[in-house]
Amino acid sequence: MKIQSLLRFLITAAVVVIAVLLGHALWKHYLYSPWTRDGRVRAEVVRVAPDVSGLVTRVAVIDNQLVHKGDVLFVVDQSRFSNALSQAEANLAASEASARAAGASISSALAAASARRAEYEMRQQQAQRRQQMGDLIAKEDRNDAVSTANSALATWQQAKAGGNQAGAAREQAQSAVEQAQVALDLARLNLQRTEVRAPVDGYVTNLDVRVGDYAAAGGARLALIDSHSYYIYGYFEETKLPQLRVGDPVDVRLMAGGVHLKGTISGIAHGITDSDNPTGSDLLADVNPTFSWVRLAQRVPVRIAIDTGKLPADTLIAAGMTATIQVQPRPPVHANTGARAVMGR
């Protein structure tokens, strides 16, 4: 009887010890093992808005459709912008004609100035010759020759001023041509922007535009999910962060069908909001005077890049899906090990 009692005691003790060890292992695994069921699939979302305002005349896509970069999503009424383009082309033609006329005017002004200069030089030489002849010519004739030369000089200077004025008019006309060209380029760009195109490859989401709607410039009318930007955010308890490093491989299991994905940690958040310490109205810390005896570990976001090369065929991934994440920590690299390796060389 004593042997049986001892045997039963030993069996009971062994079961209790195994249960305690197993419970301790499970507790450590739950608290410190680098895994979480709180994973979320995310993607970059482009909010598509028209660059010009007007009535929508055509919608070329449907909700949840896959589009490629450059595909037309919807079209804004082009009539007004076509008229503006025609007006800009006419303004440019008129400015170019004015510039040509200004060029002809300056050519005429320069020719006139050249003729006035030649006449002045001739009158100046005549006056000098008559002054050199002295009393052989009447003093009145000499004075008339000087006056004629001075008048020719004034006429030449006036012609030069007219040439300068014509040059300024030509520069102004050239500036008007450049302004008209800029206006034409803008009108052409506005006409092109009436066709709202996809900036990236992706899926149309939340299509909120219909034919006849008024689309205002800058107002987002649909969301486009970039099909090449899917990643996963895992929210790990702070007790597990010491085992996580950028570059660690990750196994991901989506809740949708249990699809397995491979990934790599690409970043770990360095801050989260402290809800227990908000800023008061006077910009001082508003410290909560109460303390909860049950402290839950904070969850810190960890970004995981998906290995699209190992993505199973026909896998549907949507932003917002949930997933279970298991990190495979790499062995740490110690600084003294690297130093010994350098010394060994």
C-alpha cells in the first residue's frame, strides 16, 4: 500500500510539474515570442482629383476596376477649354504679326536715321569748307551753312530717337509674343487635363463621380489603390520588440483562406500616442491622477514588406485584411565578434 501511495504521489507530482513547466512555456511564448494576430494589410492610396473644373461628360471606369498608369478615368467638358485654346492661338498669331510690324518699323527708322546722318555729314562738310574760304564768301552764307548743318544734326538725332523708340516697340512686341505663347501652352495644358488619367497602376475604389456631376479642381472624386504598394503593419506588444530587427524574415498567414505570404521587416515605429498624458488647455501636461493596477503592454506598429515574388497565384489581397504574423529572428551580430574577425585578417 505504501508503494502504491508513493507511486500515485510521484505521478501526481510529475503531472503537476509538467503542467507548471508547460504553462510557464506557454506564458513566455505568449508574452515574448515575436508573433501577433493583430496584423493589417495596407496599401498606398492615391486620391484622384481633376486639375480643371467643369461638368463630367464621360466616366471611363467602374468601381473596383483594375487600371494602368495613363488610362482615362473620367473626362471634364472640353468645349470651354477648346475655345480657350483657339483664342490663345489667335492671340499668338496677332502678337507675332505685331512683332513683324515692329520689326519693319525699326528697319524703316534705322534707314531714315542713316539717311539723316549722311545728310548731316554732308552739311557739316559744306559748312567747314565755307568757313575755311573766309572772306571769299559772304558772312551770311557762312552762317547759313552752319545753321543748315546744325539743323541736319538735330534731324539726325531725332531720327536716332525714333529708331530707339522703334526698338523698344519691337522688344515690347516680342514680350507680347512670349506672353501669348505661355497663354497658349497653358490653354493646351488645361485642355489635356480635362482627361483625368490614372497616375499609377491600381484599383479604382470609392468611385464617386457620374456623368453630369460638376467636378471642382482639387476635389478628390475617387481613390486609386496602388497595386504595387501593398505592405503589412503588425502591431507587436512592447515586450516582444527586443527580438525584432529590421531585415528579419516574416511568415504571414492571412485570415482570408489561410494564405501564406513571405515578408521582411522594413521598419519599426519610434513613437505612439500617449493617451494618458494629453496636453491641457494651458499647454501643460494633463496627467491622469488615477492608476490602473492592470497594465497592458502597448502595441507598436512594425512595417513588413511583402515578397511579391513568392506570392501564390490568384491571391486576392485587399487593404484592411487581417493576418497572423510570425517573425523569424536572426541571430544577433555582436560587435566583439566583428572585431575579432578584423583582427584575424
